[in-house]
Amino acid sequence: MKKPLCSTVSFLLPLILSSPLLAGEDDGFKPIFDGKTLEGWKAPNMSYWSVQDGAITAESTEANPCPSNQFLVWQGGDVADFELKAKFRLAENGGNSGIQFRSKIDQDGTGIGYQADILPGGPWCGALADEYTGREPLMVPNGHKTVVDSDGKRTCTRIGEPVSLRKPGEWNDYHIIARDHHMILKVNGRVSAEFIDNDEKEFDASGILALQLRSGPPMKVQFKEILLKQLP
């Protein structure tokens, strides 16, 4: 007996809506972490890095302290104009981390350049930092927009309420957008920092992508579902 058309449509609709193409999943973003191994990622000292609960995990302990910042570098090449989406969490919402982009790694393994900062709250949460370049480290505080002119003059204005992380144990969303001189950071769907860098001496158009474990007291940070879209 032939099924009524409405029944057939009702049966197929969930399948259609779950299609990656129609659901918007096939939008140019590609996974750069397989969820199981650290293949394609390297750090000078791999003792801090592992995969736990399907997430890249960076951890320092009393037995394995972190006296200097550590960076796990993606081995897929430099990024220039791109979008990055990732989920992250800090254990008990404590510690300090970040996502380094359009940067370089010096001979000591230190990341130099732009960083999307990760802290539980305050001016550095969701901020855009400029690590170890000689410029003001906190280029764009949480909830602000900074424009740097060709001579390095910096103008910073408030654009909204500061963001903060979700409750301890919950995953947060980071979205980094970089197009030429314009960079936007979003935490949990809200813009936390906007940066226009026209500094002729300091602007970086491309560089490495890396995850940071900050030096200091024992801490743990995790990253998963890391998706990258290279922009033309």
C-alpha cells in the first residue's frame, strides 16, 4: 500500500534538516584536531600536552611545573585571513591561557604576536593581546575596540559589556575572525574584542597558530572541536 505523501515528507524532513550541507556545517570550516591524538600539533616540551576526554589538554602540576609559557603549534602551516572556532574550558575556571595566531615562535619556544586571551573574567578575558612584541601587551581589553594608526597611535573605545566564562566545568566557545588588518574575537557568541591594526611596523599579516599553557601555578586548560576556515 502506498504511503500518503504527507507521511513520506514527515519521515524525510528530519533527514533533510540533519544533512550537513543544509544544516550549515559544510561552510568551509575544517577540523584541525582529530579528537583522539595530537597528530599535526607539536610543542618543544610535549610533557604538558595530552588528549583527555576528546580534548587537547595542557596541564602543569607540582611534579611538572611550568616555569615559562608553553605553546602547542599547529603544523598545517601559517594562517593569514581566517576564521577559527573552538571550544575551551579552564579547570575550575582558574589559570590563564590563550590562542596564539599570526604569530611566530622564537628559539626558546615562546609565542610572539597576537593572542586571543583566556581568563575566567576581567579585562583579559576574551581580550586581544600582543605578546612579547614591545607594544602594549593588552591591546584590546575585554569589551573594547582598539584602532592603531600607521604611526602606532592607539585609540581604545568601549563597545559593550565585558564577557565572562560559563560556570566551571562547562565548555565555552571562541570564534576568531581575521581579515587583513581587522580582527574580531567572540566568546560565547558575544564580541569581546575588536582590533584594527594599521601599524606599519608591527602589523602581522600571517603566522603560526598555537595553543598556550601559561607559566605559573598548576593549572589545566582544554580545547576541542577546533575548526579552521582559510579565507581568500
